[in-house]
Amino acid sequence: GNPILDRAAANGVALEMQGAVAVVRLCRPAKRNALNDGLIEALRDVFQNLPTEAGAAVIHGEGDHFCAGLDLSELKERDAGEGIHHSRGWHVALNAVEQGRVPVVAALHGAVVGGGLELASASHIRVADESTFYALPEGTRGIFVGGGGSVRVPKLIGAARMTDMMLTGRVYNAQDGERVGFAQYLVPTGSALPKAIELAARIATNAPLTNFALMHALPRIAEQPADHGFFTEALISSIAQSAPEAKARVRAFLEGKAAKVQKS
Ligand code: 1HE
């Protein structure tokens, strides 16, 4: 139906709606979902053109691995100028994931390496199964991250751990990855995708302004001086509160009609 989404599917990124959840799949399993230029453009196009009925999205990879990172076969002949534009193209695509219309949950399994880890880091929540492993082989390949990893990965695990990964080639397994902050959920092998869809379906029921505030205000506040952060927080919280939907949800709680917070 939609020519942009049809082209993305032909380039290896498929979109399927499951209720209000947009399920985005990297489908280049023979190359371990390595990200060539076509795939990066397809990712950008899909996240810039999510159907309006989508309230949240999930991203996952077909086959045994989430994503093997940059397609190294494309790196051969690029000069410095082309390299800058290539990296900027990744930034646009991964910004479309991070700063799009809806929160994105990444379902991780197998290799989450190099550019694959950069993509996972652009998502809002990461659910990893026990087969997941994380690495930044850029260091040992004589290159550097170029897909926003130097900005986003330290926010998850800290600059010291990222430096170690790149200098020594250290690989984190699923348990250690959850412990250091790559993933927010660790689930049995094979169940990352259903868990991610379950979380996304729940996220899609939130008030849209709450999701907007979390995606767009929280990361900006994190980079503001405290005084600016408090001010931005006051603005965004008052805007969220003033929505009719927020009033209805608070009223429902006060009338005993909404769920209490349950001890987990
Ligand atoms: C690839 C790529 C790739 C696989 N580019 N072709 N990323 C890396 O340095 C990771 C490189 N890949 C691997 O270490 C392994 O392939 C995996 C651990 C991910 C998976 O292992 P395995 O045994 O399941 O698969 P395989 O046999 O190694 O790979 C299957 C095929 O995929 C094979 O091609 P074939 O034609 O011989 O079948 C591989 O060559 C191919 N393949 N990964 C190209 N990455 C914006 S800057 C970001 C910078 C980076 O991301 S650098 C890190 C790149």
C-alpha cells in the first residue's frame, strides 16, 4: 500500500502492525542483519513514516542475531569526506528511532555489536534474552563508532566501560549486560520479542503527552544545567497535566476506578 514502506521492506526493514504496536524487523539474516546503506535508509524511512495508529514500536532482528553492525563490505573505498556524510546519515536514521513519534522497545538476542549496539542504544527500552552479547569491535577493526554510539552508549553504561570495550574488545554476556545497564529486562532465550511487544502494548495505552515528555523532555533535561532542567520540567509537567486525558485518569483513580500500584 505505502510506497515508502514497500521500498523499506525491499531494502530489508519490514513493518507490521500488531494492534497499536508497530513491529519493525531487520530482515537480512544471511548477513546477520549487518547494516548497509539501504538498510539504514529503510530504518529512517520506516521510523519517519510510522502509521498514525501506532502508539509504540518494537525493533527486532530476524535469525540468530539482532544485528552485526555496519556492513563492513561497504567500508572499503570510502574517503574521509564520504565517511562524514555516511556517519551523518546514520545519525539521521537513529535520531528518527530515538526522536520519532512513539517510544521504541528493542528486542535483543545474539549479537548486538558495533552499529547494532548503536541502534539498540537509540531505542528507549532494551529487552534482552539470555543469548544476547554486546561488543564494540570498532576498536579492533581500526575504526570508531559512527552511529551515535559515543553519545548514547556512555549514557547507558558510562564512558569508562565503553572505553574498556573498545580498547580491549571486551564482550559482555546477557547477565553482565543487564547488570551494567545495556538492558532493562533480561528474559529466557527466545522470549525477548513477546516481552517487548507486551511492554510496547502497555506503553501505547499511556497518555500521548506522557510518552512525548519521556522521549523528548527527559533526554534534554539530562543535558541541561539543573536550573534549566527544573524549569523545563515545570513547563512539560504542567502541559501534560492540563490535557483532558490526564484529568480523566486522575479522576478515575480518586473514584477508585483505576488500578493501584501493586507491590511487585
Ligand atoms: C557481515 C557482517 C558485517 C556478518 N558486515 N558482513 N561488526 C563486526 O565487526 C561484527 C562482524 N560479525 C561477526 O563478528 C559475526 O558475523 C557475528 C558474531 C555477528 C555472527 O557470527 P556467525 O558465526 O553467526 O556468522 P558469520 O558466519 O560470521 O557471518 C555470516 C555472514 O554474514 C558472512 O557472510 P558470507 O557471505 O560469508 O555468508 C559474514 O561475512 C557476514 N557478516 N557480519 C558484513 N558486520 C556507523 S559505524 C558502526 C561501525 C561498526 O558497526 S563496526 C562493527 C562491525
